[in-house]
Amino acid sequence: MEMRQIAPLFEGWEETMVWACLQGVMGRALASGSGRSAVIVQRDFCFFAGEPDGTLVRRVEGPILVPRTEDWHPVIEEALGDRAVRESRYAIRKEPGVFDREKLAALAAALPAGYEMRQIDETLVPALLAEEWSRDLCAPPDSPAGYRQRGLGFAALHGGVPAAGAGSYCVYEGGIEIEIDTRRDHRRRGLAAACGARLILACLDRGLYPSWDAIDLRSVSLAEKLGYHRAEPYPIYRLGEK
């Protein structure tokens, strides 16, 4: 499919994962039979735009469905029934000039004793992709070589083993979509803030924008600690098991 055919349906949507697909960087797109609607599939996310179409909804497996307009809501609910559970995510403002480098540097340096910060490279990617808690830190996720070309991230290691990290969930021309995760047994030690701060600084040094979208209020709180500002919550559907 040529992206120029569906691009008008997504025009003006301030969503980096949509941009990544339209730019041909990563992701895939499907159009309805009429061509009046389309979905962009980006890892776990499916972004629907245009004229609501239940057949198109049933062609994807989610697990996170993001409708651009409210008229998609009843169509998604009818097409998927009880499997589609409505939830809220929290948009974070895109403000390139808001970051305080001095504060970020202090957060990045505040690793507890016994931890070391390391940039994610080809040697770390296989280990991160192998664990459920960390596999979303690496994009492009297809291979270590693909990550080397476009990916960016940092991990906090404990005894040489990844304990937390901040990385590119998605990459697009001009920036990344940030993902931050911590292994359960290493939480509440400041690792997420340290890794996130280090990644944001690296993005700023490279002229990339570190975009953030929050799954919950804890993610919002961390984003605000790192210098971001909250925008409005928005509805999504999480797809359950059949």
C-alpha cells in the first residue's frame, strides 16, 4: 500500500507512532475495502482513522485500539463485543524547549550503589528482547542490526544483568517514542527516572524529540518529574482474549 493514499485520513494526528508508519520507518497499514478508512498497526497499537468500519476492526488483533474519533467507539464495541474494554491513556505535551538539562543530569547520575548505566547496543538487545518486562525497550524490534541503525536506549545493570531501562518503543524521523520499564524486583529505587533522564539527554544531544505517552497516572508522574507536562486523557480499547 502506498502511504500517500491513506495519509489524508491521518493528517493532523499528533501521534509519533502514526508518523513512523507514514514515513515508512516502521509499522504497517491496512485500508478498508472502500478506501475511506484505514488502520496503522504499530507493535501493540492499532490506530483507526476515517469512516468507521467494523470489518477493518475485526482484521486486527490489537491489543490496544486507538480510535481517532468518537464515531469509532460503537463500531469497535459492536465488532468485538466484551473483548474490547474501554480504558484511558494520558497524552503528554510535545514541548521541545521544556527540558532542564542540569536536573536531568542529576537524575541520571543518581543510580544506587551496585548499578551501572549502559547504552543499549547489539550485545544487550537479545537479552532485553528475551524478557517480557524489557522487550518493549527495543525498536526497531526485528533484530540487533535493525536496532543499531535506528534504536536508542539505556539500561541500568545490576551484576551485569539488565534491571531497568529506557528505550525507543518506536522510532520516527526526528525522534523516538519512549518506553521505560523496571524489573519487578528492582522497583522503587530511582532506576526509571535515571534511565529516562539519560535517554532524554541523549535525544537532545542528537536533535531527536523524546516523545512520551502515559499508560497510567504513575507514568504521568514520572514524566512530570523529568520535565514533561500532562495534556488530556483519551480513550482506547484494550483487546481481551477470545
